[in-house]
Amino acid sequence: MLAKCLLIALFFCPVMAAADLRIHHVPGEQDGQSILYNYYRKGYLEAKISHRLVRTNETNDQIQTTFYIDQGPLFRLSHLHILGDLPPHATEISLRARISQKDGEPIDLIKLQQEVDALLNDWRDDGYAFAKATPSLRGGTSLDTTYQIRKNMQYHIGNIIVEGANRTKESVILREFTHLKGQLYRHLQVEAAYRALRSLQYFSAAELKLVPMEHVGVLDIVIRVQEKPTWYFSLLPTISVEGFGVAATVGDHNFLGRGLDVAMLGQLTPFDGEFVMSIKEPRLLDHSLAISGDIFHRILRYPGFDVASSGASTSLSWYRTQALRVTTGFSAELVNDTTHDVHFAWRNTLRAELVLGPDTISGTLFASYAGIATGSQLASAMFGWTFSSTLCLASWLSIKARTKMALLANIEGRRLAAADRFFIGGQGSVRGYLPRVITSGPLGGTKLWEHGIEARLSSGRDASFALLLFSDAGNVFDEAIPWFSGGLFWSAGFGAVLKTLDLPVKVEVAFPLRSVPPAYAIPLDIYVGVESDF
């Protein structure tokens, strides 16, 4: 009876004795097992459905199902013993300390099995791929539980076999695993490669199977994938107080099945316009390098001048897993900012990104040098940092915070190009103000300080709808210590995000809390369009 408790369906729904369900779904065996799971995890290992009653309502458009549960006795964990091939430098006491379930508590056999299984990763990361722990239970409702660990045979990795890939080139899949071939099986390395494969967005499903050849101590890795369409297209209008705009994107994450990310982006609003064609190779020469290139044309409107630029850029990134990335880039463009003649500008950039935990804490250090090849003698250097964090206080509430500081300096006494100076405001910056109206003068500032905080409320972490409350602040300065002088422009607002199949759509209303020159003042900022990065 107790062994059967480990075979229940792994679907969760609240404990209940009755449920109102739509007529198109008649509750069956799986629904009953989902209900019983809540009893099993609380220690009622012999809970069962004695019978169920199904009725329709008077209009026959709904059914009501009543499950009658016989929960049985409550089982508790008396003692837990972990014996056999203990991992190196581990004792039964140290392993027991890594199990959350305490003696005397109601026993949850499934959670207990999962936690004991996690202890085996110490063996699995040393080549013992098929280490296992076998449980035995003794006693009545107070269970003395023993897990016997066997490390079994040590393995090296042999062939890596791909199945189910029709469009995607086999080499695109294998490059995530090639470095493992011939090596001692390392569970963490194989899992990291498997996660990288699933994150490519090429497959609707990806499975990994280990096939041992015991007579030689070698195992093959079989990768079975199910491909999905990787192209995407979106066309979305944007509405705000400054007017109507449109944003369009078309691209393919896996162009020609070669793992290339190719995209074209077009965006037009009364304050700016942009067209970009880009291509990215995420695994250059099958190493931890990514190379990308862009061709672009941009038009930006500032309070005292306009800027039009056309050019190309390229960047090379080196990343250490997903936690550390270093990027260097070069761009060249023809610029006309209406304050100078058309000139040729080039820029070198360097960025270092550090991410601590997925979507938790990230920081970026960046630096760039810009020079002018012809026309006025203009040159500049910029450096700064950004920091962002996400704190999930509950499944329905998360808090996001960000801050940015940047400094711009002239080189050898040369003047700074107006297009390189700082202007902030609008979406992706200090919401509630028109784009680029916050500045220290008509030709911009040399120092920037900006931050924001946002609370997101939803029905769950993967919910398709969320409500937002936010506040932004920032300013542009010419003083040596900008955050102690001049004050900040604050704003506050609320909104909502709806996740669609293509892009998340955001509706926001933001209120400026500090006045700006009358020509750029607005009582509130309304935005409807694609969700921008916070």
C-alpha cells in the first residue's frame, strides 16, 4: 500500500470534497488522484476515494461532482537512516541535515524521495550516473525509513545522438554538448548543456536520455527534440500623449536551421524613428562567444535640435555560463545633429555584465570612446554603471528596482557632440515626461542619474495579466557631484500588462511631479504599446 503512494499523479489542485466543473470536462481518475495527492503529502498515505457522485444542474449546462474521501490514518516519520555508499567526505549525520523533513512530522514520501535523490548528485558529478537510493519502510503509523545508497558503475560519455531534428542542423544542437564527449560523466555539466539547449527557443520539447554500455563503462547521450516554428512577426500601434506611433518586428531565431538570430525592426513615433536590420551568431566557432552585426537608420528629436544617423555596428561577447558576459563593440555612422555639419563618427564600447541568480540581481559596467573623423573636432568618452534587481515577495507580488549613473567627458579639450550628451524622459526612462526633455541645457548634460521602482501584482508568476504601480526619478547635470545638487524629476503612475502570443502589451498612466519648461509640460503621460525593459 505504501509503495503505491509514490506512483500518484503529479498534478496539484486544492483539497476539496466537491467541485463545480463545466460540462465539457467530466472529472475522472486523474482528477481524483490530484485530490488525493494533497492527502498523501500531508501524511495520509492510505487515503482513497470511497465513491463519487456526479449530478447536472437544472439547465444541464454544468455538472457537480462530489468526491467522498476516506483519509485513513496519519503516518509520521519516526527515524530516517541513510546507509550504503555515502558520497565522499559525507556522513549519515551531514546527509540527514540536508533533508528538510524532521522526525515526528507527517511523512511526505514524494518530497522525501526527491530530497534524498538530490544527495546522489555528489556521486553523479563524479561519473556515477546511475547512483540510486532504495527506500524501505518499517513500522505502523510511525515509520522507520531507511534509504540504501548504491553508487553503481562509473561512466565516461561516448556518442551524443540527436533524434527528431528535421530543420535544425545537427551541429547546432551538438555544439552545446560536444565538449562533453569522451569526458567523465559530470551531472552538473550535462544539466547545464541541457538547460542551454532548452533555452534556445527552437524546440517545443527536448528530452535527454542516458544509454549505458556497461561492459565498457561508457554511456551514450540521446537527445530527442520536437521542433517548433522559430519565426516571429508583430505589428503594434502605440498611443501616447505625444501622438500615434507604430512598431513592427519580423525575424527568425533559427534562420535556415543554423542557429542564427535574424531580425528587422521598425519603429516610428512623433519623437523618433528607427530601422534596424540585425544578425547574431550566439555560438561563434562553437565556443562561448557571440557575434552580432546591425545596419541602422535613426531619427531623434531633441528640445533644441534633431539628429539623423545612418551606419553599422558590430559586437563580440564572451560569456561565462549565463552569469558573466563581457562585450566589446565598434560602430561607424554618418551623423547630422543640425548643430554641426554632417560628420563621420565612430565609437568603441566595452561592457561587463554580472547576473546573480535568474532575474534576481544584475549589474553592468560600461565604457565607450567616440571620435569624429571629419568635420568639427569633437570627441568624447563615457562610462558608468547600471544595476537592477527583482524581489519576489509572494507568488502574486514582485518588486523591481533599477538605477543608472553615467558620466561624459571631453578628450584633450575637444568639444562634445550634442548627440552624445545626455537627455532623459519618456518610456524606458523617467515616465511622465516627454522623451528627452529632462536636460541641463539645450545641448544636453554631461552627467546622468536615474532610477525607478515598480510593483507588479498578478495572480501568479506566470500570469498573463498584471497590474503595475511605479515611480521614476532622474536628472541630467553638469556639476561635479550631480546627486547632491539640482534635485531630481520625479513621477508616479499605474498601469497593466497583458501577455499575448507575440509581445506583452502595456498600458500606463504616469504623472510628472515636477514642472518642466512650458513647451514640454504635460499634465499626464498615457502610453499604450509594447512593454519596454524596466
